[in-house]
Amino acid sequence: MINFDDSKCTGCGMCANVCPQGAVKIKEGKAFMSDYESCMECGACRVNCEFGAVDLTKGTGCLVAIIREDILKIRPKGAGCGCGTGSGTVCC
Ligand code: SF4
Ligand code: SF4
């Protein structure tokens, strides 16, 4: 489950840009989930939000993104959730 904190969201659009499913949209300067059904919980929106405005309840998506950020404390630079680093295979 994805939740956006309107008090932190600047409407920069990065989460919408990196979402591989096109599930995030920007409306009136704030991000929102436009399609919960297509979200695969990859974590890309959360990892790439510089403002900490995305809360993601971990599900069955890309565990690599979760491990990198929550356990290894590594925030990948640039777009994408960070999965596939070194393997050549990415999910987004
Ligand atoms: S990346 Fe963060 S601050 Fe930017 S639009 Fe998305 S939720 Fe808002
Ligand atoms: S978790 Fe992934 S699929 Fe779901 S909204 Fe964020 S970027 Fe899109």
C-alpha cells in the first residue's frame, strides 16, 4: 500500500516519472495513486522521493529495493529502485 504525505510532497513529479506502471499521477501539485491495482510495490517511488513523502507498506514487490534502503541504508542515485545493480537486470 502506498500513501503520499501531502504536507511533505512538493509535486516535483519524480515518483510519477520513475513508476514503471504509470500508477502515480500529479494533481494540483501533489502526488496521488491513480491506479492501485497496477502498483507492484517495487519501491521506486519511495526510494526516489527526496522529500520523504512516500510511505510504502512492504508487499511482494522488489525486495532488493527494500533491503538496500532499510537494511543496508543505501539510497541509489538516479532513477529506478536500485534493483539489479551489477546483474544487468532491472525491474524499472
Ligand atoms: S517524488 Fe515525492 S515530493 Fe516529488 S511528487 Fe512524488 S511524493 Fe511528491
Ligand atoms: S511502488 Fe513502484 S509500481 Fe507502485 S506506485 Fe511506486 S513506483 Fe509505481
